[in-house]
Amino acid sequence: MFEARLAKGAIFKKILEAVKDLLTEASWDCGDMGITLQAMDNAHVSLVSLNLRSDGFDKYRCDRNLTMGMNLGSMSKILKCAGNDDIVTIRAQDNPDTVTFVFESENGEKQSDYEMKLMSLDLEHLQIPETEYACVVKMPAGEFARICRDLSQFGDSIVISCSKQGVKFSASGDIGSANVKLAQSSNVDKEEEAVTIEMQEPVSFTYACRYLNFFTKATPLSAQVKLSMSPEYPLMVEYAIDDIGQIRYFLAPKIED
Amino acid sequence: MSQKSLTEFFHPR
């Protein structure tokens, strides 16, 4: 059987909010090491890669590797039924047709269970090659969400340029143009408020606002976001999830016609 | 500008 219990059940609620607008359905692969999910959006422009390590759960048991195909809209509806402070357990038999979500209140006085039908999904997994990125920017996740939202008003693309001086976000369109520059933090008391840049070479790439805004739905999961960029390679936007894992989004660039 | 597909960079396992 499979059982994964997470005292901080709100993490599951936040994960579903972070993927449900981008993906309609996805396979959750469960094994000894933990739970992973990899899926592309319908347009095959972006990819979500989620990793939750087994040692990050309060209880984790997986007798046999299993793949559970789920409609994420349905899963999101179920997780909305969990309280923010609830303990969440996901349970399934070997070769399951259904998965059960159990929500327990902190004081143990309320317990609810929701059973959901699984789907048979024939999704191909993509190999994500290891790469050394030319630029890696770490910045407050809320700031990144704000910039993506603000610049989306100007056009459907955002140019992200990174150099030793800092990182610049630009957009232009019918109403005009916008630039937001962030310098590397010189002195930060709180690590989560810092902007840090690791750069091998300066880069400048154009990305679709629509997808960046989908990615920022993960903002409640993490104080910081990491943007990794390289020539001839998709952007990686990564949010750490407590001490249990991370969610990564990959986005293909836009190029000059 | 045109949007590249992710499958141009990442390939099936």
C-alpha cells in the first residue's frame, strides 16, 4: 500500500494552487524516494517538475512503485476541503483505481476522507539534462510575482536581462514601456529578502508573461525564488518547499522570427 | 517573436 502523511497539510493545498492553472491532469509517481510529478502544459511550452522527498513526510510508506493519474481540478476541489492547519494523508492500495485523502484537524476531533477516481494517463516523461547555468538569480518570491504582474500590463512578453550590475525586467507594448531593475543586495539581515546573482556570462532572454504568471502561483510555498538562465536552454524557475522538496518550472524562450 | 516549444530542448526519456 501507499501512505504519505504530512502534518503541514497546507503544503498540499499550496502545491495544487501552484499547478492547477497550468496543468489539467498529471501523474503522481510514488516510490521509495518520495513523490514526483512531471507534466507539460497543453501547448508544450512549459514543464512542471515537482519533487517531494519521502524523508520530508511525517509518515511515508510505499510498498510498490505506483503511478496515479489525477485530474488536478478534481484534486484541487478536494484539497480545498482541507483546513489550513489540517494534517493530510494520501493513501492508496497497490494497483489502485482510487486514491483517498484524509484530513484531520490538529486536535484530532474532526476527520474527513475523500476518495477520488484515478485516471489512466499516457504521458511521456522528458529528460531534463543537468546543466551549468550562465546566470542564477535568487530573489524574494513576492517581488518576482509583483514584477511579473506589473509588467504584464505592458505586453505579452518580459525580457529578463542579467549582468554583474543586477537583473532587469522589461516589457513594452501599446501603452509604453516598463523597466524594473534590481541590484544585488549589499547587506542583508534577512536572507529571504536578499537578491543574489551568480553569473558566468551576461544573458538576456524573452519569456511569455502568461507562463511566468502561472509559475508565480507557487509564491505562497517559498520566501525566495531562483531563476536560472542559459543560452539555448529553457528558463528554470524554482521554489523550495520547506525541507521536503521543490517545485521547478521550465519555460522555453521566445525568439526573434 | 515566436514561442519555442519545450520539446525542442528536452526529449523523451
